Amino acid sequence: MTLPQRRPRPSVVLMFPGTGAQHPRMAAGLYGHEPVFTAAVDEVLGLLGPVGAEARADWLAQVPAVPMDADARSAPLLFAVNYAMGRLVESWGVRPDAYLGHSMGEFTAAVLAGVFPLADAVRLLWARVLMQRTTPAGGMLAVAAAPAELSGYVGGDVVVAAVNAPRHTVLSGPDGPLEEVARRLVADGRTFRRLAARSPYHSPALAPLVAPTRELLAPMRLAPPRVPIYSAYTTGPLGPGRAVAPEFWAGQPTAPVLFWPTLDRVLAAADRVLVEAGPAQSLTVIARGHAAVRAGRSEVLATLPPRAKGPEEDRRSVRAARERLLALAGPHAAPAPVHSG
């Protein structure tokens, strides 16, 4: 009698979103309820001293004093929530086979993979926030089009900042040129939306950040990743040489994010359980459109709701993700006490 072959267990990839995913009270229902999450958030914000305390107060407030799309809030709070969600998922006994980050999410992946010590990463993150205040105000437009369709809209100060999906391209630039592009998109009947960002990320406007960031990185003791990181800047696994190169990390504010080609590589390598360990479900929505997921070879899990729906929804979402992940991951996980009651 021939026994049916068992399908190999899919490997786990933790995904971390970047700037634009933040929103008021993202994951706030877990703070003070999930001990691992709470301790990780406090660890990150504690490294920022009074600045971190102010950010925490705004995050937990019903009406923040400083909006969440301001760099002084979006950067530390999104990093803290991403990092804390990664720690929370791993506290369930999950051992990721790889990490995948979008923009600043790659920075979170680098900390969890052991490339950066947390204190150095937070120091560098805040230094970039301060440096960005010397660069032009700007923003980003997510356009429902392929990059090739937008060649007539880019040039000069406005560039393709991210390729998130075959018809999901992000343009970035200073306010004036970007507003002109927005007017042209409207006139041409193009569908787009402005992202929650006040800086022209991944554009030449942030070139003044590169040299001083390289100087900050030079004395830091970076290490090769303990767990593979698929870099959305190179579209493949981050090699040990590049992982410890200050030039690689310093250049990210001006480099495009090639998320979709990188996701292709991730899903071509193995059957996966993609777990978005961060707010807003933006990467979850993108990944669910991939052929490997639509065919059922891989699965995508969101750990948090797409927007703030109250503490109970945060906890329900985490509990559901944990139960499904432990059911799927098998050898990657060992049961751990759950605090999401």
C-alpha cells in the first residue's frame, strides 16, 4: 500500500511594513495587556528618553498632540510597534526562516536578525528624523499603475520610490513638484492616493542624509544576519558583506523599494506562511494578490487589524493569528502561554 506523501510544512517569513502604515492607536490595545509586546515597546521608546515618552503619550491618546504622519511620531512608533510585534510572534515559539521588510521595515528585520544592536538602531533612527528636518517637505503618491505607465510623470525631483505590486507604484518628491504630478494624474483620470508621509522618502531629495548617516554607521559593530533577510533594495537575500556595509544602510533613504520583485523571490524559494508583524495590513493585501498565494501554495496572515477598531479587536486579531500560525507552522513553533484573552 502506498501512503500519500505529506506536503512539506511551509516556512515562516515575518514581514514588516514601512512608513505610511502607521495610524493613530495602532496596536494600542496590546500595550499593558501583552507583556512581551509592552516590554519591547518600552525598550525602544525608553532609549529615546523624553522624546520616547512623548511619542508613547501621543500613541495612547485618543487625540494625539502631534499627528501620526509627522516624522517625530511615525518613525519611532512604527519601528517600536513593528519590533514589538516581531518579538511577540517569536515569543509564541515561532522560529522564522526569513524576514522581509518594506522600507523602514527592513531596518526592523535587521535588528531582529542581529545585524544592528537595538540601541544603535534607535539612535540612528532618531538621527535620521532630525536630519530630515533640513530637507524639503514632500510626500508620496500610491498610483494604480505599472512603473512603465508612469514614465511621463517622473523626472527631475519626482521619482518612482517603490514598486509594491504589478499595478501599485509609489511616486515620491518634494511638495511642489509632487503636487504638479498629482494634478496631472487627476487630469488624466489616474487613480491614486497620498500616503501618510511628510517626507519624500526614497527620492534624491533625501541625498543630504547619506553622508552623515554613513558617518554615524562607521563606528557601529554590525554583524551578518543570523536569519536570512530578503532585502527589498536588492530583491534577494542580504549577503553578509552587504549587511555590515555602512554604505548599504546609508543609501536607503534615496533608493527605491522593490517589494514585489523581492516577494517573487521569497515565494519562489519555498512554500511560505507570510506573517505581517505590523499595523495596517498593507503588505498582507499586496501578498494576497500573488499567484503563489492565490493558488494556495503559500498563505498570508495579518497580526493586527487594518485600522484602529478598539483594544478588543487588536487582541482578537493577535489571538486568531497565533492560533492559525501554530496550526500551520508545526516544527517552527512550540506552544506558549497566550495573553490575548
